Amino acid sequence: MWRRIIAGLCAIACVFAVAACGSAGDAGKIRIGIKFDQPGLGFKKSGTYVGFDVDVAKYIAKKLGYSEDQIVWKEAPSKQREAMLQNGDVDMILATYSITDERKNAVSFAGPYFVAGQDLMVRKDDTSIKGPNDLNGKRLCSVTGSTSAATVKEKFASEVQLMEQPGYAECATALFSGIVDAVTTDDIILAGLAAASRGRLRVVGKPFTQERYGVGIKKGDTKLATKINKAIADMIRDGSWERAVQDNTQGAHYTPNPKFNPPDPTEGEK
Ligand code: GLU
């Protein structure tokens, strides 16, 4: 009997020791959720992280007092973003994360720091899809938990067949192999994937939504949101934002919509 109790207590102590180790390792660090598979935005490249979201995240982290080696990068797939913030797995998320009222029930946002638009990507020589009005009978791929998939279900449910994948890279593969006719998500994401496709895929270029990218944070942390918004405003003012856009869209034939970019990051505070 006693032996069992002692063994049980030991097991509990062990779990705490491991947990303590985990948090000690992260002490003085900031954990940031990004995409790992979106070229030009959040991309893991032989152990380093590159892209526009990564550059904005580094700039914000610096303004919050963290150097680059104090950043712990975590993969934040579209479907898991709210849960990751709610569970405290990450301190903030910069992962092409659109600000929406529905998501605001679960998390809070700073920003926007960028405005994209939902678009379509097709195989290079497919001329049958010129915009969202040509989707009748087509097979589309998008990502579970994204606004892109939600918009398709809302606006085109009766005319298209939607295949959902965990990430857009998987959708691009499905498009190459002819399993679907088009991939749909934000134009800037598609531009990066098309650029990485060696000419095999192209973006249609008829955006039909506004996707305001926010910095996801724990619900209600208005103090942090204000600090982040100041950092974004600085980044725009000192030219770093423009440089980050240029650096990360080079060769992708992408220009941000000048009507909405650069956005006013304090828009939500007003
Ligand atoms: N910006 C859209 C969203 O937040 C699509 C891109 C993504 O899945 O990250 O859902």
C-alpha cells in the first residue's frame, strides 16, 4: 500500500521536475508561432526561419526587449492557432493570421500589420479560371481552420468541391498532380508558392476578400497589444516594413494592395 503511494508521489514529482525544466529552458525567452511551410512569409529553411512574418516578429520582439536568440519559434498551423494561444504554448502568433470577429471570441489581436486578399492559384496553362466567377464544377483545395476555406463554404459551397489540407504546401502538391483545379488562400501566400513552383503554378490575380493580418495574443492582453501596435507603427515609419516586404516578395511578382498597405496598426484601438 505505502509502496504504491510513494511510487505515485514520485511519479508526480517527476512530472513537475520535467515541467520545471521546460519552463526554465524558456525563461527569458519569447515563444512566437509562425508558419514553417509558407515561402516568403514563414518558412523553415535548414534550421533557420525566414519570411515577412518572421521579420515583423523579430522587429516586435526587439521592441519588447528580446534579442533574436531569445526567440523560440513554434509552428502554428492554421487550425491550431487559437488553441496554442489559449493553452499558453506561445506568447504571440504571426502566421498570416486574419483578424476576424469569430477569432476574437477566443484570442485578441494587435495590428493589422499587413492586408492581403483571398485569391486563386492554378496550373500555368489552365485558362479556364480567370476569377472567383469561374469556379462552377471545379475542385478547390484550401486549409482547415482558415478564413479561405470558410469563405469557400460560405460563398461557393453549391458550385465547388472543397478539399481541405493541413497546410497550403499540401494543396500545391494536389494542384501539381491534378487532384484539384485550384488552390485558394491569400494572394501573398499563393505568390510565394507559385514562385517556388518553377513556373508550374500561377496566381490568378483577382482578390475577392480583405485579409487583415494581426498579431494573435492571449485574449484580453490590451497592454501587450498597445506595445505591439507601437512597434508595428515604428516599423512602418522607419522604413523596415517596406524593406521587409521588398526582401520577402522578391521574384514573386507580388505588390501589396496600396489601397490598404501599409495599414494603420492602431486602427483597432480607435
Ligand atoms: N489569412 C487567412 C487565415 O487567417 C488564410 C491564411 C492562413 O490560413 O494562415 O485563415
